[in-house]
Amino acid sequence: MRPLALAHLALSTLLVAGTASATETAPEPGNGKPKQLVMISFDGAGPNQLWQRSRDLGRKVNAHFTFFLSCTLVIQKADSKTYQGPHQKAGRSNIGFAQSGDEARGRLAHIWQAHLEGHEIGSHTCGHFDGKDWSAADWAEEMGNFRHVLSNAWKTNGAAENEPEGWRDFVAHGITGFRAPYFSVSPGMVEAEKRSGFRYDASAVTKGPVMQEEKDGIIRFGLPLIPEGPSNRPIIAMDYNLYVRHSDAVENPDRSAEFEERAYKAFRTAFDRQYDGERIPLQIGLHFVEMNAGAYWRAMERLATEVCTREDVACVSYSEAIALLKERKGGQQASGL
């Protein structure tokens, strides 16, 4: 995420959302409080070593993550001009391309294995452009690019014979979540999401943990503002925003342990507040970049290791959360709560 996008997203995407309704947060009959849900997501989903690291963590702590994939990362740099984003020259991408066929094929294998392991793949568009001025047609074009590139990725990377059975159906129907780069949206985005087969959007920012809402046919989630640092100033629960606050988005490895501790305390405090309170799902976002020498990944891993194995906690993908919250709400309504 670019530094200049921070002010824009803080002003333009902050949801004025209240706390969850009584029916959404009331205890389940005979079972005390409902499970605390935690949704950990990753934007970009690039370096293969971080795919492996996140998958290993998921197995270790019984967690499912959501990977919002940018599709240029499965296009070889040599083939970059086969992709053209809205209002862009062919071969442009704000996050680059795979450096080689081996890298792209390795990433495709991780995507498929993560899917088989119960993790969720979502869309983060392709070239990671700022769509604040895009029309519905622009968004639909980029969303179509995403499915086209991913659907054909094994073939275009010289591995058609290795394409898993069911891959194309998975790309067409199994990717139902979307997050806009920079959390930057425009009025036409929702129309394009519906047209492109997405059922939920995770592009918003909220004043704190809140329940998802369904509006205009799309279920909407937002990363929350959480207290952080000595003065408990609110910050978006995402690694890049911590990176900007801690070191002005400049690497400072000498203070990595300090930044890890601050991030961990912010994550854990936000978790404890919901766990001891209303049990509103907690969302945390990271990128496939080890900012400040990996401080924020380590903070996330500490949290996940401590909480995801609890019987009354479920670290789940966004789609799993939708199903669990629907089940919870249905049960409460059936019991007259």
C-alpha cells in the first residue's frame, strides 16, 4: 500500500458503523458465549516462502486464512504485456510480476494446496491499481482479467499437464471474496462485484470490530481500527499501517523486536476485548512482505499460536465466518433471542 493512500482510505472508506445488534451478539442457548471468530487475511500473496510459512502455521494452529491474490503474480515477467489493466499500458503492474516460470508455477501449486487445505483464495485484482475513479466497467474489466489470468495460468506458464482437475471450476466459482487495493473504492465497484460473481467485499475500514452487513446484494466486512502504542491511538489492524506509524514505512531492523511487541499487544488487546466482551469477529490484515524485518508476521504468529487452538475460538476464512455467523444468528432467532 502506498503512503499517499492512507489519508484517502481513512477519510473515504471509514464506515460509520455501530455495535452489533442484540440478536447477533447474544449468547447461544445452553452454551454460554458463541465462539470468538478471528479472520486473518493476506493481501498480494506473493513470495512462495511466505505461502509455505502461512500454510505451515495454519496446520500448526488449526487455522484457515484468506489470501487476497493479485493475479500479476502468476504472470511471468517475460509475458507481462499479455496483461493490461484499465487505463494502463500493457505490461504495467504496481506490484510487478513473477520473475520466472518456476516462481509462477510454485505459486500456483501453493494456491491449489492452500485451497485443498481449507484456506480461502480471494481476489485483490491484478495490477494493484487505485480504482477510486473507476467506473463499473473498469472494475468489471479488471475482475474479468483476474479470472481469465488465473484460469489459464497453468497453461501460460508451460505446465498445462500439471493443471489440477477442478482448477477452472475453482477459479470460476470458488473465488467469491474481493478486497480493493489501497481500500480504494468507487460507486461502480459493487455493481461490478455482483456482475463478476463475488458475494462479499472486505475493502472497508470500521471504527472498531463490527459485524458484517449485507447491502446491495454484497456482504461487507471492514478491517477495524484498534488501539496501539503508548497512547493507544487507533490504527487500522494491518501491517502496513503499523509499518508507517512505527518507522515511516522505512525499514528499521534494529527496532524489529520493539515493533513486534507493540503490534502483538495491539492485536492481543483487540482480541481480549472481544473475547471477554461481545465476541464480535476480529479481523487482522497482513501482506506477503516482512516489513521491519518480519515484526508484524511474528506478532500475528504469536497471536494465532495463543488463541486459535482454544475450544471457544475459531480462526477461519471469511467464507467460513459468513456461514458460522449465519448459523449463529439463525439459532438465536429460533430460540426467541
